[in-house]
Amino acid sequence: MSIKEFTVVTISIFNHWLSETEALQCKVMSYDIALDNNSYSEYLMGERNYVNLYQSISDSVICNYRKNGIAINTNSETFKSYIIDGLRKEDFHILYPSENIRVIGGYDRTDTIILNNDENKLSFLWKLIETNNLFVLNTTFMNKLELLEFLE
């Protein structure tokens, strides 16, 4: 049996996985849906929670980690714009080098956070998620091969 050295955490603004019916009826499932349903203010609350979380993890980050990554201060307007654009397009990838934490923007208001199995980092992350009114939907432990397959 191989060692599960990575933790993969799925987070969301929702406190549970939405059923198909709930997802179809959700007025804030995406930026465009929120605009169409006059739910922009409610959508922005969730967006702010994500921005605050990602600014709280560390002071510096590498954006577009999988491409031509650029180092950005997380307290900058550039970072905030990058995250907001990524949340609205459901596409971004960042790395916090000092924490060895990766974040991959996902669909339906869920994102994936990947980190080494480290109790202190997990505890730190759980507190930040809770403080920013977000929810852990799933936690999976993976070895390196499983993680590489997951990232493909």
C-alpha cells in the first residue's frame, strides 16, 4: 500500500453537494445566471468569501501556475482581479510556494485545494475556510500517482 502524501479538498459556497434539481434552481450557480436572475449581490457575497480566503493563505502566490506563472502579492488589485475573473470563468490555477498549496478553480462554485498531508496546514486551512463562510464538500487523500492522474 502506498503512502497517501497529499490531501485534496473540494470547497464551495454551498454547505453540501447540490442535487441536479437544486443546481438547476440555484440563482447564483454562476456569474451569468446570477445576472440573469437579479441575484448579483448574493453572488458577490460568495465571490468575496473566496477572494478573502485566497488572500488569507499567504502573502504571495504564483498565478497561471500551469502556464507562464507570474508571482503576485495576494493583497494587490491584480490578484483580486485574477481571482474574480477566474471565479467567473470557472478557470484558474494558483500556487502558494511558501505553503506548498495549490488551488484549482472549478465549476459550479466549487474549487479544489491540494496540499501535503500536514496536520498543521490542514488545521490552518480548515480555520480559514470556516472563517470565510465556505464549506468543505470532500476530502481525499492521494499518493503522487493518484494526484498526477487527478490533475490530467
